[in-house]
Amino acid sequence: MDEISVLRETFEPGAAPSAEAEQRARLALRNRMAAPAPARRRVSWRLSIPVAVTAAAAVTAIAIGTAGGPARVGSPGPAQSAGPVPAPPYLKPVSAAQVLENAAWTAEQETWVDPRPTQFMYVETLEMLNPPEIQRKKPNGAMIPGKAQYRKIQQWERIDGQVRGEIRDGRLQVRTQGQNKSYWAFVPWSQIVELTSPEKVAYYLEHPEGGVLAMPEALAGQYVLPPDVKAALFRYLAERPGMRVNPDAVNLDGRAAIGLGRTVEGYLSEELLFDKQTYTLIGDRLVAVADHVSRSDDGTSYTTRGDLFRQVIYQDMMIVDKPGETN
């Protein structure tokens, strides 16, 4: 967003700009002068990456590395390490679209190194779960305060989609596609790197390569994505009807977060969780936004507004050379 657009959206024609409008315009101009033009990096080989095709997830993400070395999350890009401190387009976002535009802007500040096809995506998350004896009950309901606890999950997925590693019972287990009749879906990397605009994301959703479809929330949360792709996914979501800001405060492991999502089944909100200060994606959750009674063959369950059915925190995401590596 340029400084003229900032002023135009802030006050009516003929009115004097407010102090906040002048500040935003000044910051936008300063950032435009200070920030280097982003360079698009493309791959020349065809790749594929594993995906869980229906899960909505979120990532705390800045992927950075050196050629041939690891790319990891949490390191600032050049625009953050020198010169004036950049500011997002909306200093006080009030809508889901404005928060998502801030998230897209944040993604565009990241640096990126293309992974080699033999490297692995390492993703570490904390997933809140009820104790096993409660999980086995039917119907299985919401998280029980005081009993539900976070469990660390560590997974490695090779860029070509053919090898997967994970920690089970404290030990690293590595599998290949087809081993013991084990298969998983993956979206070709050659298609992912083309998702550089909301229009291209929409086309992908109508024409998934190989018949494997991952929703934008899953792509944003389960892949180490190029910054322009991540920004395009956020802008695509900003254009979707029904996206809203959850007015209830969200505390994600001690961090203030903004919940954005859509209501499903009339009483559940599927939300992406963004850091309230940086607008990075740090988690996802499924939370009740209304009381509800569900009846099924497994029995009757009662849901109260505020009940939490899923909550995931993204701890780390990086590119590594082999399963078991975490830095």
C-alpha cells in the first residue's frame, strides 16, 4: 500500500488528515524508500510435498537459510535487520481482511532459499489433547480444562514426498511411500510455487494437480512456503465470504493472538491464530461460538460456547538435510 492510498482510505475528500493518517503515510513512504525490491526465486525441477489435505493449521513463519544449508523459522529478513523499522499497512486492523493483509505484508518481509529435492521439511507443533481414556470415549467432546495437555509432535517430510519421519514412543521412525502398504497424499511443489496471487490460488483449488487438493489453511500451516506464496494465500482468504475476527480474547501459550475464521455447522469456529503484534501465524483452533446439542448413534453430547475442540501451536519449522535434524 502506498502513502496516497493510506491517506485516501483514512479520511474523506476535503477533510484534514488525522495524526494517525499522517503517521501511516509517513511510515509507508519510509518503508518504500528503505526496503529492497523482493526477488522472486523459482525452481527448475519438479517436486512434490506431503500434505494432510483437510486439516487447517497455522505457522509461525520466517524461513531463512543459506544455499545448500538449513532454512529455519524465526529469523528476521533484511528489512528487519537494518534501516527504519517497517510498519504493516494497518496499524489498528478492525476486520479479518485487514488482519490478513497485515499477515501477507509480514510474509513478504521474509527471506527465502529454495530447498533441494532431497531435503526435508521439519515441523514441530504442540497439540492439545485429552488424556487417552477420555479420547476413547464416544461421543468424544471438547478439551477438559485441567486434564487436557499439550503433546509435542515432530515430523519430517522429504520435499519430493517420498519419505516421512516422525517421533513415536520417543524414537525416530522413517517410512517411504509404499512401505508396508503405507501411502500419503502430497501436492506437487511445481504447482505450489505458482500460487503467487489470489487468482492463481483460486485456479489451483479448481484444478489441483494430480487430483490432490489442500485447502489454503493447510498449505499455509503445513509447508515451508515461499513468501510470495504465503502472502497470496492470506490475500485469497481475505477475499472469502464469512471470514471474521473472533471478538473473544485468545491466549496462546502466554501470547496474545487474534482468531480469524468461519463458522461451521452453526456453532463451531475454525480459526487461524495470528500474533497480535507481528501478525505471524502461530496456531489454529476449533472453538464453539454457541451452545449446541449433538445427537448421534454414539450418544448425546452437549457443547457450551467457548468449549475448545482443537488447539495447535507451531513451535518450529525449517528445512533440514535428514530426518532427526532439528536445527
